[in-house]
Amino acid sequence: MTRIDFHSNVGDSLLYACRLARKAYLAGQPLVVLAESARLLAFDEMLWTFSPLDFVPHCMAATPLAADTPVVLATNLDDVPHHQVLLNLGATVPAQFARFERLLEVVGNAHEELAAGRERYRFYRDRGYALNNYKQGG
């Protein structure tokens, strides 16, 4: 069964997600980041700039290098090359999340993110998944 970790009260969810991507990369864990197109592009841009001393190799899922790249960005999970860790930055439950060993859910402080995060939490809980919660800050 997929291990599900919720990271909540993170402030800027994209910045926090960059740190999670860096952590997965440094640990040698291939990562797929899922989000809607506009959010994915913003995340891509932030991965290049969030830390001047760190480089997190990443590419879009549709590129030929995806299978050899540790962090793959995708708008859907149809043809992603990795199935170890999924980082969901989307508002909804990923349709194929159960194919992954681990799912990371990041919930920022904005009202819309909190509401969507609660919905996803209930979805997983109601289906019997054990949920790990990591609440940041106060």
C-alpha cells in the first residue's frame, strides 16, 4: 500500500516542494512532481532559483531524457518513468497514485489549498490509507 505523507501549514507550498524535491534527489529517490500546467511551470522556474548553491536535475515528463532524470515534472501520470515517490502539487487526488511506493502531499496556508488538502486527506483516510502528518510552523 502506498505510504502517504501530508506536509501542512508550510507557508509557500512551491518553495517547500522545492526543498522536498532536493531532499529526494540527494537521497537518490527518483521523484515525479504532479501539478496543473501553470503551477508546474511555476514550480519548474522556482527549482532553478530557490537555492543558489543547489542544483536539482529535472525535466518535463514528455522529454526524451525523462527516464534518466531524477526529478520529472508531469501534468498527468500516464507515461511517467518513475514510480517510487510522487509529489502532488495538484488540487485533486492523483488518479494513479497507488502505483507509487510513496505519495507526498503539500498543503500551503492559502484557503483554497487548505480546503483541497482536507478533501484529499478525507479521500485517503476513507479508503484505509495510513496517513503521516508533518505540520510545519505554529
